[in-house]
Amino acid sequence: MASNILNKKFTDATRYVLDDELASIVNVTMALEMPLLLKGEPGTGKTMLAHAIAESLAMPLIVLNVKSSMKLVDALYQYDTLTRLNDSRFGDSHRNVSNIEDYIKMGKIGQAFASKSRTVLLIDEIDKADTDFQDDMLDVLDQMEFDIIEIDKTMKAEHRPVIIITSNATKDLSDPFLGRCNFHHIAFPDPKMMRKIIAVHFPEIDSKLMENVVITFYRVRRIDAIEKKPATRELINWIRALKSDPDFKPKALAKGNIPYLGVLFKKSQDCERAVKATNRGRVF
């Protein structure tokens, strides 16, 4: 297949704060036509990067959410045998039941291959899949084709998609898999970067509120024995909750009064630990 390198480079997006290093690895990945594997704890913007690339380059986004029970063929295509059987039995369909191709539906990878324009293909949480799925998927992505055995047809990609693969590092990926991807670890934003992210979502945020929520957020993330630390998504939703409360005063945070802990913590035991820690003043 002929090379299809984009002349336009990824530089920014409306609601995604991008550092120079990450922009560079995205552009190198597109130039080399390799998948980009992103690792980092939940809430670091791995998934949103694919959305930002699609927005910035005006390309369609196709998302494959990987499940632990998923088979590779499910991501490529599905043969709807049940519908074909019903059409054959009842004869009330406009489709020709002898034409199996009418009952072939593309999966997410198949949709990216069949697209008439170049797409961004996000393969989200690849670490949920088993090793065979991972390695076989990369074989398909290397070759940019797969076979549909029911109709003895090879599906070849019209355009090589920009492939973003995310992993929460819940289990190790195979060495062959790692060797066939570009890799970037997205660290959790430091307070300086987090202020930039907040400013993107809340351009007119009060400076006192900004400082108090950032300081408080990083303090509660350091509470001992928290199983699921609040991430950027929780922080943004927490700010929305605070701004919607007409009685809230930013200075209350500085005194250790932290409302809406249930927005920051999504596990009951974490919320209980946070309540105890804040009541005892251990986070300030």
C-alpha cells in the first residue's frame, strides 16, 4: 500500500493541553506509520489524546474499547448468522440470503480499513486483552489487511489509520508487542500543568479558587491507603460542583473544609478515608 503520510502536523487541540515532547512523538509516529502505545495511570489524558488528534487534523475517530473476553475477529468483522437464518426462514427481508456478504458487518478495525478517508483508530485499554489478541492484532495492523473467511475475501485498508493504543499497565504487554510500537508514558500532570488544564476548561476561573482547588487536590491525592486516586476528570467535575454551589467560598478549602468528596473519590472506602483524614487535619 502506498505511503500516506500527513503533511499537516499535530500541534494542539481545543481542550487538550499538549507538551512539546508528546506532540513530537505523535508526529514521528504518524511519519513512521507505527502504532503509538500510551501508558500512564487513569486520568492522564491517554484516551483524550486520540480525540485531540482527530479534532486537530479533522479526521474521523474510531474507538475500539477492548474487553477481556474479546476475540480479534470481533474487532475485525462479525458475520450475522442469526439474522441470515431468520431472513431465510421468514422471507421478509430485502436482502438476498444467498449473498453472505450482505450479512458481514465491519468491526472497529474493519471500519478503519474500509473508510474512504484516513482515520484515527483508538484501541483503548489493550492490557485487558490476552497476549494472543495483542500480537495477532499487531500482525493485522502491520499488514493492513485481514481475511473474511466466510466469503473468501481479503479486506485491505484503503488508508493506513493513525493508531493510538492505550494501556493502564494492569498487566505486562509482550515483548513483540512493545517492539512494534512507538511508546510514550504520560506522567500525571504536575500542579503547573494542571493549572493550564483547568484554565482550558474554565477560562474565567477565579485565581483564588484555582489556587485553592489545586493545592487541595494534590493534598487529597496523598492521603494514605487510597485505592483509586482522583484524576483530572474528577478534578474538573469537582470544580464544576464547587462553582455550582452559591454558598461555597474558596477560602473554606484553605481551612480544610472540603465539600463534595464524593465527586473526587469513586470508592466508598476511599471516601471514608478522605473524610477521616480531612477531619483530623492530616492533609493540611
